[in-house]
Amino acid sequence: MPERLYQLTYLSNAKFDLPKSDIEKILEASRRNNHAVGVTGLLIYCDGVFVQVLEGEKPAVEKLFSTISDDNRHDTVDIIAHGEIEERIFPSWEMAYLETTPDEFDDRVGLKGTLDRGEALERLKGDESQIKKVLYDFASSLADGGQASTSD
Ligand SMILES: Cc1cc2nc3c(=O)[nH]c(=O)nc-3n(C[C@H](O)[C@H](O)[C@H](O)COP(=O)(O)O)c2cc1C
């Protein structure tokens, strides 16, 4: 039986301006834990906002998401997309990492020129195919030599 894969993408707000060392700690934990439970993904940090994609078997993703949601370095954790997937978008990364400026982020996600970011993100939430397109775009930029974190 092929493995059934599940993917969850959320957005959250850092509780404070996280120093590099905090991000490093999060990536260290990801390398330590995610491989063991077969979870891969992407973490983006942009001006106090996290976007994280978790993919793997559903119970593993849900358990990890529950741990992450309880982390007091961020709050207002808001799922923007979740569901079964045919293939992993980030198969090579226990947790790839990208840091972007708000302008860069809006540009990549297709929000550039939008007056109300909050509203635009709300609209994006219902648009699974656009979200998928954006995630594949991020994945290809990692493959092109973006800043990635992997232990293998
Ligand atoms: C935005 C964010 C993303 C995180 N992502 C992960 C992750 O992918 N994997 C992980 O193990 N921990 C992640 N963490 C850290 C967990 O909340 C928790 O601190 C960690 O899993 C504890 O690991 P340990 O029990 O090995 O010390 C994240 C935390 C934050 C704030």
C-alpha cells in the first residue's frame, strides 16, 4: 500500500522579534525530530510572521502541529490549507528555511500591490491551487540554491 500523505500549511505571528539563535534552535529541533517521524517541509520567516508547511503521514503531521501550536514563541496559529497530497513538495528537507522581506514575500505569493494584506491572505486561504503553485515555486527556488536546512 502506498503511503497516504497529508500536508498542512499554517501562518502564525512571532511573539517577539526572534533573534537568529531562536530560529537556529527551531531548525535544530526540526532536524532532530522531523526525520524520525517522516515529516518534511518548509519554514518561512517574514517580518514577524511564520508560514510553515508540514508534510508526511497524517498522524505524524497532526502530532507535530499540536506540539508546534503550543510553542510560546508564536501565537495566532492559523491553518491556511490542509489535506491529502499525491507527493511531497519538499521531499529533501526535514525543514527547509527561507527568510524574506515583506515585499519579496508579497511578490512571491502574488499579493503585490494588494492594499489589505490580511484580507488578501484570507482570500488566498480558500484558493488551494494558488497555494500549491506558490509552494512549488518556493521549492524550485530552494532547488536552485536557496537557503535550506537539511542534515543529509
Ligand atoms: C514556528 C515554529 C516552527 C517549529 N517547527 C518545528 C518542527 O518542524 N519540528 C520540531 O520538532 N519542532 C518545531 N518547532 C519547535 C517545537 O515547538 C518544540 O520546541 C520542539 O519540537 C521541541 O523539541 P524537543 O522536544 O526535541 O526539544 C517549531 C517552533 C516554532 C515556533
